[in-house]
Amino acid sequence: MISNRFEKYSNIKLNYPAVIAVSPLSNYHLRLEFSTGETKRFDMNPFLGLGIFKELIENNLFQTVKVSFDTICWANDADIDPETLYEGGVSENNFQ
């Protein structure tokens, strides 16, 4: 019998919430849903002058954001740690 080589990792728990859904909003903001059930908004503006994130100023590229594993990424391969998104996000309750 062949064992699953990843079986030993099946009980590992993440120390941070995973992103489970993302939607691009106006003015380079993102709406993020986390595995905790929380929804937050994240402002990408401070990142748009840095490295690969400069390319996201092109709105068509910014709109390509999608969930990838436990975080988000864009079509240009830019991504952000889920911890950064969670800690830097503002609860959507503050926008209602």
C-alpha cells in the first residue's frame, strides 16, 4: 500500500486566518472574507509604489485578484501574506 506523503501534515492548524474570498473594490481596496467568518477591507494604496505592486496601478490588472491557497494573488504573480491582509484589514462592520 502506498501511503499519502502529506498525511503527517493533515492535523496542522494555521496560526492565522486564511482568505477564502476576495473582491476588488474602487480606489484600490479589497473586500476579503476570512476562514474565521470575518469580512475586512484592505487598502492597497500604500503598496502601489513598491516593486511588483506598481503594476497593479493598471486597473485591469488590479481586477484580476483571486484567492490562491490561503491568500490572494494577481495575474502578474504579485501576492501578499494572509497575516498582512488580516492584521491590516479593517472590519467591514466599520463601513456599514
